[in-house]
Amino acid sequence: MADTPLFQTTIAGSLPKPSWLAEPEKLWPRWRLEGEALESGQRDATLVWLKEEEDAGIDIVTDGEQSRIHFVHGFLERIEGIDWGKKTKMGIRNNRYEVEVPTVTGPVRRRGPVHSDDVRFARGHTRRKLKIEMPGPMTICDTIADVHYGRRADMAMAFAKLLSEEARELAALGVDVIQLDEPAFNVFMDDVKEWGVAAMEKALEGVTCKTAVHICYGYGIEANVRWKETLGSEWRQYQEIFPAINKSRVDMVSLECAGSKVPMSLIELLKDKEIMVGAIDVATNRVETPEDVAAVLKSALKHAEASRIYGCTNCGLAPLPRGVAAAKLKSLAAGAALLRKEIGRG
């Protein structure tokens, strides 16, 4: 424990793409480069953000998903059985917003490794712990149309098999944490208990490094902000799903806490997990102070041991202005350090 600081910091995953690489401040941006120039630009952007994270003091860094147009479709682009020309208008997150998405028209299969090159590059350019994110099976099924499988549960299990293949390869390349992003868990709570957790476990089957699942209330886009306004004075979706997740084999759970109406006491339902406490609000351009971050993490201490608490962002930072995201990283690390000093474990 002496060599491992308390309240290690990380981020949910995505970071803004530089304006020379893609349209800024958009969740589904268009690339501004093509071919080899695009690949080179994506790697340059990865280097930029690895340096920003290290300079800010983030302990467990990510590549910022700089080579992905979207956290789900960045994985799906290299999967067979998906017709990208057959676009279907579909309600995402239980019809919270509509997007034209590609369609599954046959059995899904990986053409080959999806994120291996990205991981090799990031692993070769940082000595920090490295986390890589992939979309969870349920969230994939809520972000793509289907005319082949018929049941979301069946399609989720098919994608889980592919995710497991990919995850095992990434672990072998030196990734420290593999995280599945499952914002759909906060929407389809009955499905989570019926087949969602089982699909998550299948997706992480055979993975040798630490595993995590990220469950939030979505990016800070207008549709999500409007939805949150309908959730009342307390957001208790986690209460429905945390008991099942606590029984699962996943090691860590990432959740939304900053600027939210989630009762912090709900983390008591994750007594057997490490907890990435969201202490940075992604739905505002206001940059938290270190004291703000420390206060959120300190409130988590009332319900979980310090050794299980990590400082994190609520969700990805991709749609935010680049300078705002960089400043939030610094506040996250500074806030964790502030609390560490306060309780005498610097």
C-alpha cells in the first residue's frame, strides 16, 4: 500500500479531438483528414493527450479514443455482418434521441484485431498505467439496428464473444485495465438483471488484467441534460442494478457522482468492488476546483474504504472544448492529491 497512493485518478475514456483532426465539440464529428494523414493525425492526437494526462497528474491514462469517431461505432467499424450502407433511424437510450445507425444483417465476426494498434502505440509512449475502453454488449445493441438476430439478448451474446476475443488480445499487449462502457445499464434495468450482466461477464471472459464497467447518465449533450431533468430529486437507477453487478466478476465500477442527484450511499451496494467515483461533471464547461473534487471523493469515504476509491470523470469529455477538458484533468488530479494529503496518505 505504501507504493500505491490512495484515490488514484483516471477518466471515463474519451477526450476532445483537436480541431485539426475532427470537428470540435461534437459527439459524432467528421474527420478532417483522410488516409495516411488521418492515421498520422490520430497518433499525434494520442500523444498530445497522453502528455496532457501525465502533466495533469492522472495516474491511469487512456488514449482518449482519438482514433474512434464514436465510442461504440469505433469498435463496430471493423466487424463483419454490419451493413453501413443500410442506415436505420433508431431511438437511442429508450428513444431519448434519434440517430441514423448501421444495421446488423448477418452473423457478426471480427475481421481481425480492432484496437491492438492503438494500444501498442499508447503503451509504447507512456509508463503510466493504461486503461482501454470498449462498448459493452447491451450498449452496442442499443446503438445499432438489427434485422438478423431478432432478440437483443441474442445479439448481445454474439457481440460479447467478439469483445472477449478483443479484450484478451489487448490484455496481452500490456493494458492494465479493460473497461466496458454500459450507459444503457441505467436505462434498461430489468434487462440488465435478465441478461445484461451475463453478457458483460461473457465479454470479459478470460481477461487477465483488471476489468471495469462504466455506467453513467450519458455525455453532456442536450438530449441527456433534458432527460436528467425528468428524473426527479433523486436518481436511483444504480440501486436497481448494483446488487447484480456486485455479484459479477468485474473488478471495478465507474459511476456518475459530480453535479448529479445520485445518492452517494448507493455505493454501499458495491461492497466487493473498487469504485471509480465520478468527481468531474461533463455536462458543464465550468472547471471544478480541486476542493470541489476533494469534496465529492470525501463524501464517498462515508460509504466505502479509501483503498477502494478512485477519482474519475462522470463520463467521456469528448464533446467539451479542448482547453476545458485539459483544465478538468488538472483539477481531478489536484483534488485527489488534496484529499490524500488531508487524510495523511500522501
